[in-house]
Amino acid sequence: LVLELNQVIIPTYGTVPDQQNLHTPEWVDFGDKPDSLFFNDGERRIDFILVYEDESKKITRKRNDRKKHKRKRQIYESNLINNGLQLEATRSVLDEKLIFVKVHAPWEVLCTYAEVMHIKLPLIHNDLKTRDSAFNWFSRLFRVDENIIKPEQEFFTAPFQKERLTNFYIHDKDTFFNPATRSRIVHFILSRVEYATKNNVKKFGINKLLDTGIYKAAFPLHDSNFRHLSTDPNCPSERYLLYREWAHPKNIFKLQPLDFIRKYYGEKIGIYFAWLGFYTSMLTVAAVVGVGCFLYGCLTKDNCTWSQEVCDPNIGGNIIMCPQCDKVCTYWNLTITCESSKKLCIFDSFGTLVFAVFMGIWVTLFLEFWKRRQAELEYEWDTVEYLEQEEQVRPEYEAQCTHVVMNEITQQEEHVPYTACGKCIRMTFCTSAIFFWILLIIASVIGIIVYRLSVFLVFSATLSQHISGTEAIRKYLTPQTATSVTASLISFVVIMILNIIYEKVAILITDFELPRTQTDYENSLTTKMFLFQFVNYYSSCFYIAFFKGKFVGHPGNPVYWLGKYRNEECDPGGCLLELTTQLAIIVGGKAIWNNIQEVLLPLVKNLIGRYSAAARSEKVVPRWEEDYHLQPIGKLGLFYEYLEMVIQFGFVTLFVASFPLAPLLALINNMLEIRLDAWKLTTQFRRMVPQKAQDIGAWQPILQGIAILAVVTNAMIIAFTSDMIPRLVYYWSFSVPPYGSHSSHTMKGYINSTLSVFNISDFKNASKPFSPWFGNQTTCRYRDLRYPPGHQHQYEHNIYYWHVTAAKLAFIIVMEHVIYFVKFLISYAIPDVSQKTKSKVKREKYLTQKLLHENDLKVVKKNMGEIADKVTKGADSTFRPKAE
């Protein structure tokens, strides 16, 4: 490919032409055809639009700068014409300072660059018979009407070659290269044409011209208005069809027309929506199972023995609990946690364990079936053997190339932005900056923890006084609940603020790192942004799940955080309910905030632009000017859409054992997300430059890493956060002799067995409560498994604690190994490429060889036969006797 580029493109740079030799675009007036996609002659299609401000009407810049910009632009446009492109310039209807340059690629240019870029084009119709799926009749109910959007014809394809033009399926030259392919070819040329030479270094590419402000915009055209069909009969109005059959909210339950999306926007957009749609459809299964487990918890909560004991006035009503903080906290009755214990029964049930195991398997099925689906799309969209074009150096990288080094491979001098030592310094600085900002995120989490610890003191001291007359409220508004809800809300607000900050920080660090190509840039930014967001979103959940209430000591010897704040204790029912509350607020709040933001921001910007334009003029506006006033898609494209979905995927898988409704919330959000993203692309943004993409890129290994981590986190949540293991140990071992007094296995007496006894006379002065003890009782209870006062090992962990700890560790090991083994079997049993796709690939290779190579052999044989006949005739005449 590099050799071809040198042969085809680089010679067209030539020398920078003189002012007299510059080729200029043809100037025309707008022909009052607002929906036209063609030059004024009505024949040449507009493949790209360049927009700039007339330098003679600029006031803000210095005169010399205006001259330099004009000179560079004229050279650039002249070289575009030298490359075979045809340009036509038109002044704006609404703003006389704006000039729109329309770009058209003739047939010869398209053929030349299609060969250089290895674009695969149709050879012959696909003759492989496809079997209808057993569920085909069912899926047909949700498909787009084939009479409106006709299915794409299937062809076997091959990389285009000009000398074998007759072998390709050319029904019509005007439609052989579709608009998306034409735009991609033109953008390839725009990115490689020179506009200046400085210090023997060629400056080239539309990206740098956009960055320096020489051009204000460069984009391909939408083919119609999204609200109505085009008035031009030559325009297919695919944008209108996409809006009506894909982006409109009425289609929320319909399948996406992926082939049509790919045809209009290119493979990179198509693969995103294919992945998002597949992920959403797989979430349907997880949501159904999650809702089933939730309903199971709701139906069985009334049979929850330990919750009944908490609410029983003869059991929980007689249990006085020790204060959960120093001095200001009071003794409290266990029955005030009755309502929270009932809610906990819904989430902390046997269904939770089943669902956690199911999700460990589900995530493997999702990733494996996605690989198969991705392989099908790679074949159907001609990216199986996709050869990436030599990627252009980023203008930011090129501008810093001041050092000269010797390339070990080519043995030639080349310009680089930094030496080896300078690169090490940059990498060290960037790595240090990343760790520094991650530490700041952790500091914010510590701040939330300190808030929880301090505000719990306030709620414990004042809440009971304010609600003493309303017993009904007191059941629900406990100090633990008030602290949990307010801390979760504050945590959500802090997360949203930090997101804005860390997005800027990640971009600044990546810019300083100075990656060479756009792919390197996106991969580097992906790693940083995901790392920041992972810590930002999940750190509070990890704290509640695995640290809160685990290192609290006992009332006589509490453990302090930062030497000042006494560590938080869990509710007597455990921390699982608090983790559920945290997840519900973050997942639900994040979904609502993101969707509102995604809708309002581009809509408000476009409305402001539309009204300001309408105030200036009521004239008929051409298609290219309407598109110019839409929002640019941005350099990172769908990066933020992927990031949002991957973070959500983490919530759905990492902590799903505590919140079985998470897949349902994600399903509802994604059904809206698909249509909102489609609506944005179709109505609010300029048309993206179509790009090739084989897969979802760097996000695939991130998803696989989350899937592996999810098994560990869910096993640990069940073991350490929920009370399932202690309850099972009590049921099977400690409810019956020799440890228990019941004749058969039962959950009766569980609460009494899991609450240790503390003698109030053993309080230290620093933690002794101010409130006086009522009654003649001398002990209080606390959540732990320790020997009672008076025992020879008083306040040390008892035998029940060590049984529970061993059971927890055994459970984690068994659950992880079982799920990982099943995941391995599933990965082995499900091939990454289906047999049907393999057959299509083999058939295509066979036909390509037959059509392209065997035809050449026939021509060679024919020519060799003619040469052989001539040689034979010559030999006969040479050796023929003279008498004859």
C-alpha cells in the first residue's frame, strides 16, 4: 500500500505552483434547488463540502495572516484539481462571508483510489442458499417493512482492480460507487493533498487546515431533509427513511435496519449500532431472569424467619442494641430496623445466588455470541480481509517534529517530535499524572466516607428527637437510612462533576503524550478515560460492598478511621440494602442525566442557530448550507457513546448480585439510547465521514476484563456483603446440636445467635454514651460473632465466626471455579465464526480466484496459442524442402 501511495499520490504533490499557475474552482450562483445534491449542471454529484470565510471580508485577523491563509487554501484547492477532483464554489445565501466549495470525484478518480484503498466491490450475486431460522417468522414482526426499505442485494466481492473492470458487476456507473464510498474516497484524497512546504517538510491534509481555521468545516452531505422526501427525483431520500423507520420514537420495539445504516453512515457507525442492539437484545434475557428473582424475593419475604424475629416485639422488641457511634449515639431497639429487614429479604434471598451464577454465564454467552455476530458482519460488510490504509500522522504530532533521527529500518533520516530520552520523560510524567488524578478520585471517595461518619453522628443525635411523635416515619427514616440516601445522592453529584473534570484531564494528558496517529490517540484516551471512570463510578460501590462494617471492632474497643472517626457499622441486616440503594441512585440518575444531556445540548444549539439564521433571511437555503448549521460530530466520534455503555455494562455485571433489577433498568435505558443516538445522528449532526471498522476496537478487551472481574465481585458480594452464608451455616450446623438446641434444622433463633453481648460497664470513657441507660439491664447487643462477657475469651471471635469465615472462603473458591469452568466450556463449544459464514468466505475466495485469475489464464493461453501457431508456421516454412 505504501508503494502504491508513493506511485499514485505523492507524485501529484509536485512543486508548489506559482500564483499564475493555480487552478481555481468554478464560481456559480445558487440555482434555487434546495434539495439538489449535484453541481449546477445537474449531472456531477456533490461528494464533499468545504466551507471557509472569504479573507477579504475578515476583520479579526491581521492582513498578513489573511494573505497566508488565502495562499495556502488556493494551493490546496489547486492541488485537489491536479488530483482529478472537480470543484465548484458558491457564496452563502445567509452569510455573504461564507464560501461553500463543492467537491466531485469523476469516475476515473474513483476507480484509481478504490484500487489504492483496496475497496471491495461486487463481483457476482451471492448464490449460496440461506436457511430460514426457526424464529424468522417471529423476528419478521419486528423488522422494518421491506417495501419501505428494501433489503440490500448480497454479492460476492473482491478488492477493486482497474485492469479487471469488466469482471465486476457494474449495472450503472453512477451507482457502482455508493455515496458513502464516494465520500470516503474523497476524504482520503483531502487528507493527503499538500498545501505548503516548510523546511523541506510537506504540510498536507484537510485536518490541519481545519485546526488552523483556514477552513471552517468539511463534511459529506445528507441526501435530504429528515422531515420530508427530497423534491429532487435523483435523490434517494435515505436520511428521511432512516428517521422515519429507525430514529423515530415509534420504532422503539422494532429491529434496526443495520445494512441500511451501514450503507448511509459507513461500517464504523453500523458496527456501533449493531453492538448496541445485540447487547440490548441479550439484556432482555437477563432482565427477565432478574425480574423473576426479584419477584421470588417479594413472594418469599413474608416467610423470612430472621426478619420476623426482628419485627417480633417479643424477640426484636426485647433486644437493646449498643450505640453505633461515640457519646452522642443512644441505645436503640432492634425493632426499628423492621422495615429495612423486610426490604432486605427481597434482595438477600436464594434467588440472588441463582441470579449471580446466571449472570456469570450470561456475560460469557453475550461475548461469545457477539463474536459470531461480529464475524457475520465482517463478511457481509466486506471487512474480513480489510487492509487499513496507511494512517495519516496527526497534525499536532507533525507540528512538533523538530528532531532528526536515523530510521534503523530504512536507514534514512526522519523527523520526530522528541528523542528517546524525551519520550521517557513524557511517559513518566503522563503516568504520574494519571496516578495523581486517580488518587484525587480516591480522596473524594474518602471525603464521602468522612461525610457518612460525621453525618451519622448528627442523625443519630437529632433524628429521633424530631420524629419522636411520628412512629410511622421512624420505622423508615432510621439514622442508617438517612445517612445512606443522602450520601448516595452526594456521591452521584460528585461523580457527575468529576466526570466533567476528568474528561478534560484525560484529553490534556493524551495531548501532552502526543500519539502519532488518530488510532493511537483514541486507544490511549480510551485507556485513561475508562480507568478514571472505573475508579470514579465504582469506588463508592466497592467501599460499601467490601469495606463498610468489616473492620469496626466491638463497642469496648472500636476501630477509628483517620484516628478520629469511628468506622461505620452495617445495619443488623447487613450492608447489601445500602449497596442496592447506591446502585439504584447511580444507575438510574446516570441514565436520566445522560439522556437529557444528549437530547438538550445539540437541540438547543441547533435551535439557536436556526432562529438566528431565520432572523437574517427568509430565503431558500441549499442543502449544503442547512447541513453546515448542524452540529459537527467531533474528532472522537462515538467514543463517548461506547464509554457510557461500557460503564453501564460494568454496573450490570459487577454488582448485579445486590441489585437484580439492574439489567431491567439498563434494558429500558438502551431501548431509549438506540433511538436517541439515531435521532441525534439523523437530525442534529452533520453526516459523518464513512469509515471502515472490523470490530468495536479497544472496547472488546475491556468488556472481557469486566466479565472476568464480575465473577469475583459477585462471589465476594454474596460471601461478604450479604448474610446468606452465615444463615446457611446457622441452618445446617448451629441450629441443631451440638451447637444449637433445636431438634431439626431451622432458622429460628438466628438473630439471637448472630448478635453478640456487651457489658455496658466495659465502655471506655471516650465512647461511653451521654444518654442514661434505662431499665435494670446491664448488657446491650451488637452485630458480630464474639464470646460474651465473663467468658475466658470474652470479646474474641467465637467458633461460629470461624465456621462462617471458612464457609465464605470455600464458597468463593467453589463459585469462581464452577463459573470459570462453565465459561471455558461455553467459549470452547461456541466457535467465533459460524459454519455458514465460513462457507460464504470460502465460496467468495473460490469465485474471486475463478473470475479474476482463471480469466487471465485463459487470455494467456489464448495468446500463447496464437504465438505457438506462428512459431509452428515459421518452423514449417524454414524446414520445408526447396522443391516444394
